[in-house]
Amino acid sequence: MSKPSRHRRDFILGRSAISAAREKADEILEASSQPPPAESGRVTADHFLLEFSHRAMACDFQVLLPQDTIPEGPEWALEALDYLEELEDRWSVYREHSSMSLVNRCASERPVPVDEDLFNLLSLGTQLSERTGGAFDMTSGPLTKAWGFFRQSGEMPDEQKLRHAIETVGTQWVDLNESNRTVSYRKPGVDINLGGIGKGYAIDLCVERLSWNGLGDYLFHGGLSSVVARGNRHPNREPEDQQRSAGWKVGVLHPVWPGKRLLEVRLDNEALGTSGTSRQHFYHQGKRYGHIFDPRTGKPAEGVYSSTVIAPTAAEADALATALYVMGPEESKKFCEANTEIAMIMITPGRTRQDIEIHTCNLPEDKWVRLMD
């Protein structure tokens, strides 16, 4: 009997990928003259993932679904990814017509009304700034521009330029009026940049949509540095196997060896955010300067390779990963000890150029494993 043809829409929604995955697994198992190997090497349809990608906010967003997802899962994943376009159009400071650009231009002259999502995002950013003592601050836009990273070039600012930028940094210059949902600035020059929290908040809004539709098992990430995991990677395993492999395993890259995974973290209905300066930095007179600033000093943060945070939401994970990067290991540990819902993995330089040190807090041993020495 000939196999049924597949409709083009089935390909768009991933249904043909599901069917092909099942057929390929069956073919491999049928062709083998030996019994199926152990679980770690067994070829089954349970190992296949459906991947849906979309380019937005200068990175690749992706939704990963277990192969045996509910039939509507692929369509809902595509709809959530499409929603990113709308969010970027409203929030990006690189688009002059966006709501965030309008706020930056006009909020020092008059209150600017914004939509509910943007108002809630700005409110969350203000709260996280207060919680971290200013180590995270979404008003660091003037610093990004002063140091040349707004256009991704990087340059050494003179003292006057830097001093002028620091004078306008701080959420104390931002007024959020909840009753009429407006934003106003208390002085000219205040400039909000959502780069440290916007991507994570966008993922959270997309995850809300998936949850409303009833999707329970998936991984949603933006550029690999902002991740939300829901349910299980292998939802159809037997209960005893499910307990051993619950959630999703996510790799954290080695800061010295590009492309190598240093460790693996298991996420169980959690979010993960990682901050580092491996991709955005410049050198001046032999010294390296990265794009993550300490808003309290106006200068690039130093002494940390990367900071990874596990938190309830992607927005919190992203913003706090930046804040802890600024704080450094000792101050970050104190913060996490006072906020037990936040887990940290921080990587700092070791004794030699190739050595590293790993600092953790609130991270149970069964939640992570080191892959490289």
C-alpha cells in the first residue's frame, strides 16, 4: 500500500515532521537484527523534537516540542513566535516609531501613555532595580550610548561624556502612574533600554499564550541565553523513568572554550538567563571592556566571565543574571541567600588564564552536572 501524501499545511505545522520521525525510528528498529540497546542509545520516536524558529530582537527564538505533542502544538508554537514581531515593534529603541522610543523622546516633557504590557514591563524593571540596589537598571541607556555599544562599536568615552551619562541613570528619575498608565521622566536625558529584560519578558508573554492554549511540554528560548522550560522533555515515559529525567536539560557554555558546554542544568518549570560579555566588548590600551555596566559607577563590570540565574520567570532570570554579573560572587551569594527562589551559577577567572572557578547558590546537586574540567 502506498503511503498517503502530505499536505503543504502539514509541513508548516510540523505534522509531517512528526510522521517522518515515527517512520524513521520504526525503520531503524526493524532493520536491526539485535535487541534494542540500553535507553541511553536507543533509537525511538521519543527522542525526536519538533523545532520552530523565528528571528526577532537580534537573535533566533525557538520553541522545542516533544515529538508526541498534542496535534495543535505546532500551530500554537508558530503563533507565539509570530507574536514576537509585534512586541519588538512596540519595544525596540532601535525603531523610531516604537512606543519605547516615543517614551524616551517625550517623557521628560509630558506623561506618555503606554499599553498594559509595556507598563507592566517597566514596573517590573523598576522593582528589580530596587531589589538589586541598582545593580540592574533599565535606565542605563545613556551608558550604552556613551561607551559606543548602542551601535555595537565600542569606544572609550571621555570623562565629561561619562559624567553626563551617569547623571541621568537611575530609576528614581522615572515616574510610573498606574491609574492612567503613563510614563514620565523627572529630567531630560533619561533613556530606558530594555535590552537586559525585554527579551525575557517577551518570552514570558509568549509562554502565557502557550499555557492558555493548554500546551504543557516545551522549551522556549531566545538566542540560547534566555530559556523557559515547561513540563518534560520525555512526557510519555514510565513514571519511574519520568522521575529520573523530569524537566529539560540545558547547557551552559564554557566562557574560555567557545562552543563547548561547561555544565548542564535541569530546568523543572523554571526559567534560565545567562549574562556575559564574550560577544560584545572592545580593547583599549590592552584592557578589555564589556557591554555590561555597573549603573552605580557608569563603568563596565569586571571580574566575572558569566552569570547564570534560574528564576520563576524569564524576565527575572535575564535581569538578575545581569545584576549578579555586576555584583560579583560575594555580593551575589548574599542576594541569593536572601532570595531563596533564585539560584545562581557564576563563572569567574581562576588562577591561570585557562582556569575558571564556579560559584553556586540555591542550586541542589541533582539539578546540575559539570561536563568539563
